[in-house]
Amino acid sequence: MVNLKSALGAEELTDVKAGLPRALLAEFLGTLLLNFFGCGAVATSNVVAISLAFGLTVMGAIQGIGHVSGGHVNPAVTCGLLVVGKVPVVRGILYIMAQCTGAIAGSAILKALSSDTMEHLLGVVELGPGVTPVQGFGVEFFLALILVLVVCGACDAAKPDSKGVAPLIIGLAVTVGHIVGIPRTGAGMNPARSLGSAVVMNAYENHWLYWVGPILGGIAGALLYVHAIGPAKEPEVPARTYASVATEEKELQNLTGKKNVNPA
């Protein structure tokens, strides 16, 4: 029962020290910025520029809010970490709600600050020419898989050296995912980000694959890291062999003997 309560994390709703309200605000703000700046770059019609905009925004968001909420900014990341026990269920559900709300707000602000002629350039994800929904699902699955795999590796507590560069590494994973995904699916890679554009523009064609694909991919990435690849282990202190112990004792006896010798 104790483990169940811990997994659910319901006590965080009333525990002031848990900082849940601040974390939800952070996730809301992070996805708001993602949809504003990332989707705003779609107007450039340049795949590399759009990819960098999403990647750099994710990097900046994680750097800015990571210490408060972990900087998920993506339901696929939250679901992956939830499945492997890194995030309590209640917190995970509330994170996803905050992310979706933030993404809708970001897309709404972007639309309000864009001309009517730019409405088709506000980041609505759609399948590329000739790409089937099943293929699109597969693409979104692998985009989220590599992202969550990188998140787990970059944030592994046993790898303190990667902590400082984690936002950059994760941002680059997002960038690579968009370079591959934009021509095929528009690179949703993030259910909240896709939902934000869909709600504002009222465009939901094949929207299911932008949820199912990334979430399953994120879960697969987290499980793959934890159970197949295996998390990094902290370096162990080398075991002392009998020979080293014997040598140390001999040296100690020699030193002691020398100290006890009385000069004649």
C-alpha cells in the first residue's frame, strides 16, 4: 500500500514542499514558449531553420525551468518517465494537462500576432505527400523514442558530467527529429505541441497518430534505457586485495620498528 501511494503521489497535492504548483506553471510556460517560437519559425519554410527553432527553444526551456519541474515540456517524455517510476502518476497527469494548456495558449498568442495570410504557416502538423497514417505513426514513434532515450541518458544521476550539457543534448535530439520528421509528418514529436496548433486552427486530420505514436515511442525509449541498455552505474571503489593489505601492514611495521629504535 505504501508503494502504491508513493507511485500515485497524491500527497503532493497537499504537500507544500513538493512544489507542484510551481512545477505546473513551469511546464505551462515551457510549452507555451515552444509553440510560440517553434511554430512561429514555420513561416520561414526552411526545414533546418524550423528544426533549429524547435531544438533551441526546447534547450532554452529546459535550462529555464528544468530545476523546477524537470523540463519535460512534452507528454511523451512525461509518460516515458512515469512508466519507469521517475514521475508519480498524479504529477504526470497534471503535467500533461499543463503542457496541453500551455501549447494551446502559445499557438493562440502566435495566431493573434500573425497576419491572416500566415494562418497556413502556424505549425499544423500533417502527413507529407504519399505518407500513409501507418507510416506517419511509425515516424512519430521513432522521433519520440530517440528523444526520451536521450533524455534518460542525459539526466542519469550516475552521469554527473552530462548534467550541465543536458539541455543542449536534448535540444539537439529535438532538432534531428524535426529534420527527419518535417517532410514526413510535420514532426509532431510532442502531443501537446501538435494539439496546440490543431485546436487554434481547428485541424484534426489524423490527429490520433500524433498522440499514440509519440507516447508509445516515449514509453519504449524509457523502458529501453532502463531495462535493456541499463542506466549508468556510479564508479565503485576498487576492492583491496590481500597483497595490498599485506604490503601496507609490512610498511606499517617497518615504520613502527624504526620509530622504536633507540639511538645508541
